[in-house]
Amino acid sequence: MTTGIVNTSSRLAALRRAMAERSIDAYIVPSEDAHQSEYIAACDGRRAFISGFTGSAGLAVVTHKEAALWTDGRYFLQASKELDTNWTLQKSGIAGVPSKEDWLNKVLEPNSKVGIDPKLVTLASARLLADSLKPASNSLVSVTENLVDVVWGADRPAFPMNPVKSLPLEFAGRRFEDKLQDVRDAIAKKGAWGFVVTGLDEICWVFNLRGNDIVCNPVFFAYALITLDSAILYIHESKLQPGVAEFLTGVEIRPYEQIFTDLKTQGKLQTEKKLWADSRCSLALQDALGGPHLLVEGRSPITNLKAIKNETEIQGFRNSHIRDAASLCQFFAWLENELVVENNTNITEVDAADKLEEFRSKREHFVGLSFDTISSTGANGSIIHYHPEVGACKIVSKDEMYLCDSGAQYLDGTTDVTRTHHFGTPTAFEVEAYTRVLKGHIQIDMAVFPAGTNGYVLDILARTSLWRAGLDFRHGTGHGVGHYLNVHEGPHGIGSRIAYNDVPLEKGMTVTNEPGYYEDGKFGIRIENVMILKDAPTSYDFSGKGSLGFEHVTVVPISTKLVDVKLLLEEERNWLNAYHMEVFEKVSPLLQDDALALNWLIKETKPI
């Protein structure tokens, strides 16, 4: 979102006083919470509070004389608009921009202490930071009392205590007891005595529970400790809806914070085997256990189990996306009619987002949004993760590009879809850029590749047409999507992040297909579908290795008004026409009582 500039002078002054009282020379403020969540509860918005930057990704570092914020290319424009003069924006990934470690060693005197809340830093990050500081004789220090919380004081939002419910088997597809057994099998194979679960979506998935502690994410605050013969859920028991405790047969419920004292006890008892933890586990949990020698790190077994959807979840994705598509057709039909026919010049970006939510809310199994709607017109579309605010957003104009990236949570699936439209006359460059984005989208969708291929390899397919014109986009091509869970899900994805090179795509995984192009200060383009990995038989089967492809489950018309047909290959034009035929067949039955939306759907799915 873009909320304007906040004067952070008094906040920084108070933080520096707190640092001085504890003999800390620099203090690191991450974006994440104690569970390394991408999206966080209001009480965990420490980086936004201290810096004024509200994007979901970034890290702030404060010394007694300077303050710097690191973020990635998705947020360069937003951060430049939100940071005040106290801050230096460090554009991660740009040549010449130092890492936070190099920057600290440069600006600090030797033997300086760098403080961090151990609950908010992962084991891997803590090691890297500590090792990087040593050459300059600096050290990393755990500060158990969060200093931003000290500054925030009574104004800090309360810890969420929202109700937690069970997810019926008709939506989950598997009993939680069976999921626990899969985790225990992995623990035994690892040779560990147990596994500590810290990811909120992993806890939700394995126990078939859902909550509402983080906006748009059906998760709740908890830890879990799973051993070969026990399972403990650490949660404020008052949050459990009636019947949930009984539903969790064989699972012990203990207070949320007791995980730390229990690990301290177990660390003294378990002498033959180690506890398994994901490398994203917090430093505080390792400290509670008694040190790194009692821990074995490795990717959480739940991450991969959760990523590969079962048949019930896959069918839920298909069904929820069809219903979602009907709502989007209603929305775009309404918006076009208001702008073009009614000549309404009073619809704001927020008004449009609210109208879309209204359409979605009437659909079966609707729970809420899966993220804040990116309703952006003209220049705001070039802010990749823009979110409009009442009183600070633009009027939607038929003479500018309109980018809408939105999604919803349904009991049977999570949606994430982006469409870009122009309701007037687009420029030649807008049409060319849009067509090149579409070509990349189609090439990803049509891809067939040997089993074991990762998304790092496939990413170039989305960019080739853009690259040939000297264009590109500053974000990944695709991310996993949770099933009535977080809209961003790992460990896989499609993009240039080196981490994607380590994770092969597997049958049953979900992944988005969302290439784009952004002309700073003018417009943004993105076309996004959710896809499911499927078998894709080939003539020679890669010598028995097997082959995979994609099934798109998003069925929303793609604007043909913005397509330069001359730039499309014949196979790409055929794909687009076939896609629109599929869209009409699946979505039109849901729009029989809405003439405006049905007529719009008919118009938008005509072959080219």
C-alpha cells in the first residue's frame, strides 16, 4: 500500500535511547513475526512502524547516526514514496548496493554490538549475520525485549485472539491423523526425536484447522511439537471453538509460550537424538533448547507434503476458481458499463476493489479475501504491490490502463488472479507491452518438461518475448498457492531466485503464472492464472523419466483489445481462442441471471 510519508524522527530518537541504555550500537528490525510469516498481524508491524514503509518485504537497520531500509524490486517505487528523510533506501539486487552486513561493517566502529530480537531472526540468517560481522570485530547480540515494542508502547495493537475452527474432511481431503503419521515417518527417517513446527500455515494444514489471526490469511498463532508418539499444539486454548479440542483426538493442548520452557526441559532429557527444525526456525527456539548441538536443521517435511495437493484439494481449486471467475466477470462488466456507458467519473480505486469484494462475497463457500486487492489505474499500476487507500487513491479512468490483482479465500480453495484492461484507446506501446506479456504467459502455460525440472529453469519462457524488445519485470513469474491457506506458498516457484533451482516441480503442486511489465509513472501490466502441475505424456517420455505440464484453473477472460495479433505465433493465437472457449463453457452457466455480465463474457471470449 502507499500511505504517504510518516515523520519517524521521534520514533528513531526513542529507539536510539533504548539502544543506548542497553549498550547496543545498531538494531535490526525485520518484517517478519516469530513464525517468519510473509503477511503479519498488526501487532507485528514493527518495521512499518519504525520506518513508515508499509510494503510486505523489507528490513530496517538503525544505528545511532543512520537508518537504512532494504527491499526488493517490487517495492522500490513504493518505498521511495513512503520513507522520510531520516532513511536511506537500499535497493536489494541492484549493482553497487551493499548488503546489510557489509553496510554495518562500514558504518560501525570495530567491536560494535548489533542487536536483534531472537524470536524474529531465523537460524540461517543469524549465522550469516554473526559470521559476516566477525571480520570487523563486531558481534550479534540477542535482545529478548523487542526495542521497537518498547518505543511503540501502549499504542501497539493487541495480540490477536480470534477463534480457531476445524476444516471438515470434505474440504481437507485427508484426516489430520494421517498427516501426522506422514510427519512421523519423516522424523523416523531423519533419525530425530521430534520436529518443531513453527510455520503457521503448516500447523493449520497438518491439524486441519483454520483461524483468522492475520488479515486475509486463515491462520492462527501457535507452535507444535510432533514426536514419534505424541503431538502437542501450543495455543491459547480459549481460541479453540467448541468441539475443536474433541476433534483433536490424541493431541495435547498447551499454552502458546510454553514451547520455550518445554524445549528447555527436552534439551536436557534427549541425549541420544536431536530435534529437527526448519532452518527458518527462530534463534530463540534454538536458544531455549540449549544450543545448535541439540538441533538438526533441514527443510520442514510439512512444506513438501502441503505443497502437493490431494485430489479433494485439486477439485476444490477447480470449483472455487470457476465461482471466482463469475464474480470477476460481473465486476469487469459493471466497471466497463460505469466508465464507458454511464460515463461515471467518480469511481475510485477503492470503490472498485470494494465492488469486486461485494460480488465475491455472494459466492458459495466464500470466507474472505486472500490478500488486499491491488486495484490500480494508470501510474499506480506500475507500483507492483500497490494497495489503494481511501482519500489517497486515484479515480479509475477509461483513458488509462487498469490493473486488478485480487483473490479470495473459499472453504474449497484459494484464488489469485490478475487482469489488465483499457476501457478507452490504448497506446501502441501499451498494446505491444501487453502482447509480449501475454506471449510469455502462454509459453509458460503450454510448457511440457521432464519430471524433476524446477521453476528456475522455466522462468526464461515468461521473459523471452519481453527481452527481445529490451523489456523485463522485477518480480518472480510464479509462486505456490495454499489450499484455503496462504496465497503465497513454498517451497517451489517460477523465477530467477536461486532457491527455486533446488526444488523440482511435482505433480499436484499449484503455481501461479504471472509475467508483467511496469512503466514507472505511467502504467502496469500483469496477467496471472493459477495452475496445477499435471502429467503431460510425450511420445518418448524423456527415456522413461516422465513429463509434466500445467492445468490452468483460473478461467477469466484475457483482454483481446490489448493484443497485437501480428505479434502472436499461430500456436499462441490458437491457445488464446481455446482458452476463451473453455472460459465461456465453464463460467457462462453461473451468469444466466446477470445479463450485463453474460453479455460482457460473450464479447470478451470471441475468437481473434
